[in-house]
Amino acid sequence: MEKIIIGNLKMNLLSVVEREQYLKLLKKELAGKKIKNFPIVLCPPAIHLEAFSKLKRKNVFFGAQNVFWKRSGSFTGEISPSMIKNMGAQFVILGHSERRKYFGEKDEEINQKISSALRNGLIPIVCVGETALEKEKGQTFRIISAQLKKAMQRINRTKLNQIIIAYEPVWAVGSDIIPSANEIMQVKILIKKILVEIFEKKYANGARIIYGGSVNSKTAKETCLDSGMDGVLVGRESLIPFEFLKIGQIINS
Ligand code: 13P
């Protein structure tokens, strides 16, 4: 199966002008290179989703970076799954470490968001990962197990093939430090084991397990290919279409 590349553009592209410049570059790169048909997902700020989704390519999809679990109503400042879907999103990143850190998101909320995203036909990209301190204390497996088990509570097993789990060690995000391929592979095995425990092998095998944290064209091989991951979640490099697509090519070579 082709490996998926997902770009988390975070809180960037500050104006219509910046957005249009980005889309122009992206289109140029998509047209210029012989891009194989691997799945590409771009997750811009929600405010840009509609404009992004006008870019019609059969292997390019769009996603949001967060969503609330209610459908509509008095929830000032929130965005619902049906809203982002109507703006062209098919994916949504949930439980990113920056949301856990700066906005106090807890596993229980993340679980509600995953359920709601699935109910609305969106593919959740569920982020799990340990902090530097937790790693230092040897708690990596314990933390990831707890996050994953809570996130997956009451999720229908037939939906597993519509879920992506992203292993994003918090210390590797934005740092240019990456785990070894072996460390990533160990976490993949752990995630798989937990999913099999909860859902049975037949269903658990449907979930894609990807890696995120300082992925660039130099680290792509080690973090995705050598570690046997199903794809990557890219932060900074997704802001440079040329580099982003180069990563996609490397992991699909
Ligand atoms: P960087 O690729 O900038 O380290 O960010 C990773 C990330 O947080 C993707 O969600």
C-alpha cells in the first residue's frame, strides 16, 4: 500500500495573499514533478479549507487541525465536524501534543472528538506520544498505551480502517531530534498490540500507523521506511511544497 503523507500547516498562512502564494507553489510542484499516486493530505488552518479544497487532484485531500464534537449550537469559537466537512475536509488531526499542552485537551475529550469525526464520515488522525521527561523516566510505552486506550474507548471496530494513529514523540516535534528507526518500530508494535487487544486482529489491521516529529527529506527514510511506518505527519516542511512532496516521494520509493 502507498504510504500517506500528511501536512500539518499549524497556525500559518496569515493572509489571503500568503495562502494564494502557497497554493500557487503547491500547484506548480504537483504539476511539475512526476508525483506518483500516493495519498497527500494537507491540513491548513480551518479558515483556509474552502480555498484549499478547490485544488482538485485525485490523490490530494484536505483536513482540519481540530474539531469540536457537537454538531451546532451555542459553543462560541468552536468548529463542528459537519462544518469542516462542508468546507472540503475529509480528515481531521485530533489530540495533537500542542493542543494537549496549550489548550489542556484531555484523552476523554479527544475520544469524544474521534467518535464525532467518525460519525460525520471524517478520518481522524489521532496523535499520541510521550514527553521528554516521560521518555527519560522510561514511561514511553505506559503513556502511549494509556493515551491510545482512552482515545479508542467505545469506538466501533468496523471503523478502524477509517482511523490513522500518529506516533508523535512530543520531544521530536519542532526539535530536529528524532527517535531511531528501531524505537519507532517498537512503538508501532505496541500500538498494533493494543489495537488487536481491543478490537481483534482482523479490524485492528485496518488502522494506519504513521510517524510525526521533525520529518524532512533527510529523516524520512529512517523515520518511515526503516521503521516500517505507514506514512508521516509533517509540520514545518509542509510549508515548503517542494520539500513536502520530496518527502512523499522518498517514503514511496
Ligand atoms: P515538525 O515536523 O515541525 O517537527 O512538526 C511535527 C508535527 O507536529 C506534525 O503534526
